[in-house]
Amino acid sequence: MSWISVEKAKKLEERFGYPKVSQDKSGVVSVEVPKDKFIEFLKFLKENKEYDFRMFLDLTIIDHGEKEDPRFQGVVILFSPTYQHRIIVKTWALDETLPTLTNLWKGAKWAEREAWDMFGIKFEGHENIVRMLLWETYPYHPLRKDFPLEGIKDTYLPSLNETLRGDSLEGMFNYDRMHTAIPTMEDLEITQKKRMPVKTSQIVLNWGPLHPGTHGTIWFLFDLDGEYVKQCDIIIGQLHRGVEKLGENVNWQQFIPYTDRMDYIAAINENHAYVLAAEKLLGIEIPEKAKWIRTMMAELSRINSHLLWLGTYALDLGALTMFLYTFREREKIMDIIEGISGARFTINYFRIGGVFADLPYGALDAIEHLIKDLPERINDYETLLTRNRIWLSRNKDVCIITEEDVYEYGLTGAVARGSGVPYDVRKIDKYDAYGEVEFDIPVGETGDSYDRYLVRMEEMRQSIRIIEQCVAKLRRMSKNDPYFFQTPDEKKLKVTIDGRGMKLPAGEVYASSDNPRGELGFYIYNKKDGLKAHRMRIRSGAFYNLQVFTKAIIGRPIADAITLLSTIDPVVGETDR
């Protein structure tokens, strides 16, 4: 992970006097500033050319516990495109409030709403501080440490077997008539009105949450003037499963299967980001064989995800044949993944310390056969679409996302690269074997839907290139080479495949991977050595990329909504977490 140097950060101490600079053994460099100086300091970091932290990555909260005063701490992660490094800035939320960052970075809007929703932290100056994942009338803040894992059972909701049939279920099957709160239709109406309090026209169109074009449970609100969009907001959270809360209540290896279920289209990539973060906090280097296997599997997963994106995207715009073609190749990839990991969909193959098992006999032969055939198949897709006049009219100059939007909203992955920003965590951090393979970063010129399409098409070709190098390297390795970290002294450091007895040390870490949907990052904060995380924050690329939809669709006809959403390509399990 590329971080600002301590020497450069110390200059901030000398310049301002109040910042406190620290560096964790994981490499993370953080600066703590007083709340009343928070905005002034962030503004300097963003605008000063010597630092140039123009790009917003994430904002979250740490709850230090009821006994602590102050209790809540704000954490902001920024990136400098010029110097290719990151910094963490912290401040204390006195009186459970923080100043809004939305005047500096528009992308902070959703992050602040989530912080209010999950922790109850209010942001002074935020234009409309409403819930992000839960409905508006929900009375609790679930990521606080005093909120129980099973929720608060405050709603009387007996079984229909009792109310209609008269069955007595008390005491059977852990049955309880009291349940955690669920929203009523009235609650949902209140939530909808709060999201768009001022309408500019008489037509508000609801799209979703169960429309096939949304590819998941997302609820879009469009304020329309004729067929043109004047305002837009998005209601997410209908697939919210509290993954961050779960990450603070299970051991380190046990948490990996929960990451599969976030981006269920690219489960391997979700595993990847998490194990990288845990390994950095542990301070371990995994075996060479594990690095090359993980890199190869991550790129297979990227192609698999992009094939689904292309097939459904083309289907949404009327090209049925493409959907059938892409699923033909996707099925081959899923067969290979199943042969290696034992699962086709929610794959749980990576571990903190390496991979669960070595590659089975014949796996490299199957992968080699696949990648010899894939380039020709990608050429077939382009023959059908790239110069097709209908495809061009539906994508060219449609919903342009600018370079400035990338920095303001924290856009990553193909969405950022389509706007001409060569932001790729694989090149910046060179995690696992990415520092040893050769590949190019495709970028767009205009930032329209067509550029985002072309970038992903070229990404598949570059992934094939990476996989070829991984296969060649793995063929030269012995079957006896280790694929999991071997502990030199179990009394000092215990790393196990099942996670039993494995502790991660006190400290903090932020590590990420470049997923098919952008940068997926894990921020882990440990107050002390422990079997579980004190704070597990998941920085979702899909979450931040989806936010720009509300800007890019303004002034466009409603028919472009499906094009824009397809080229952003969110997965709801990751946006909601």
C-alpha cells in the first residue's frame, strides 16, 4: 500500500502546529487534527500542490465504546493522483457531530448519510442528512457497540399459524412473538418523501426496487420534466445484511465467507481485498505460489464478471444474442473455478496466509485452453456491437462522467478509467504478483457510456494477458512449493487455515484490491490484540460509483437511465453490505 512518507506528513505538524502524525507498523500514515480545524486542514491537503489530495476515497466512524469520552472518531481516507499515495485524517466527533465535507468533495454526501444512519453522527452543514441504508423512522444506529448483534426485539409480530390457525408455538423452535423492527408502507412513504423533499415538476417516477433493469433491489426516484430528468435520488439498503457488524463479531478466517456474499458476481475479488488487509495487519508475507494463484484467480473472476456485465448490458439495450454468447464463455470459467475451489458462485478459496488448497491436477491445462479461445470470442462480441449504429446511438456521448467527477465522488475501476483517469490499485500497490506481471491500463477519452464499454472490453484482454503470465510462472513451480504461510514460531504468531486461535495485533490498516466494480477496501482498527476486529469498515467501489448516477443522469432522457446504470455496473450486495 502506497502511503505518504512520515517525513512529508511531519511537515504538516511544523506548518500548522496542531496535527499529530503517526505511522502504524502496517504502513498506514494517519494525522489527527482538532474538530474545529478539520475542514481547514482537509482544504489545505486538497488544494496545496505539494500534497494534492484531490481524490476522496472514504469517510467512516470508529465507536470506541460507551465508557470513552469522546466516544466517536471520524476517519477520512484521501488519495493524491499526482504522488500516488494515500493519507488518513482523523478527528473526534464532539457532541456526536462533525462538520460536513460535502463542500470539499461531493462524494462525502452518501458517506455522511451512512455515518448518521449507522452511528448517529450528525454533520453540520449537510443539505439533507437522511438515512442511507435503513428507513427514515428506524430509531436505532446499528453499528454502535451497544447495539446487539441480533438487533432489538421491539415489535410484536406473532406467526400466522398462531393468529389464523390458533396453534400454540410458544417455547417451540426458539419461537418468539417479539421481533426486530420492520418497515410499514407508511415508513417507506416517509422515507421516499425525505429523499426528495422539493419536487420541481408534477411527475415523480419510481424505478425499482424489483425492476429487472435495476439488476437488484435498488429503488430509483426520478423527478421528470416530460421525459427529461431534473432530480434523482436512490434508495438502497433493501439487501443490507450488516456485514461490517458481523465482521466485528466473528474470527478473522470465519469472516471470509461473508465477503463472498457482497459482490456475488466476483466473490473471489471480495475475498482478495479482505485477506490482503488482514495480512498487512499481521505483517506477514505469503508464499510465492499463493501470490501467483491468487492473481490468476482474481483475473479469471474479473473476466467472469465482465462477461455477465456485457451480456446483461446488451440485453437491456435489446441485443439478446450477446447474452447467450457471453454466458457460453462464462460457463467455462465457472467450471474451472468449481474444479479448483469446489464452488461456482460464492467462492471461498482465499485465506489469510495464502489459499485453502493447491491447484488440482489439470487446472492449468483447462485455464490455458480457455485463454487461447477467449480473444477470438471477444473479437466476435466487438464485431456485433462496437460499430453497430444502434449501439453507438445508445452509448456515444450518453451520460458523461468527467475527470473532476472521479476525484469528487471517489470513482474507481472502469468508471474512473473510462473518464481518462488511469487509477488502478493493481499498479499503485502491486499486491500479490501484480508487481511482476505486465499489463496496460485502458483509459477513455470522453467519459461517456461508450468509453466505459470500450474500457471493460480491453480490460478482459489485459486480464487474459495477466493469466497467461501466471500460468507460465505456475508451471515452473514444484507441486511441493507451499501455498499457505508457514509460521516460524507458533508461540509468537499463529496463522491457521481455519482461524482457530489466530489473533491480529493492535493497530490499523487500510488495504484494497481493484475489483470488477472498482476499489474494494477494508479498513480494520484494533484497540488491542484480538480474535475479532474492533472496527471493520468496508469501502465499497460499487457504493461510491453508484452515487455519481444521481449527477450524470440529470438533463438526460429517462431512457438513458438503463444505459448509465449498466455502464456503472453496481452489485447490490456490495452497495448495501
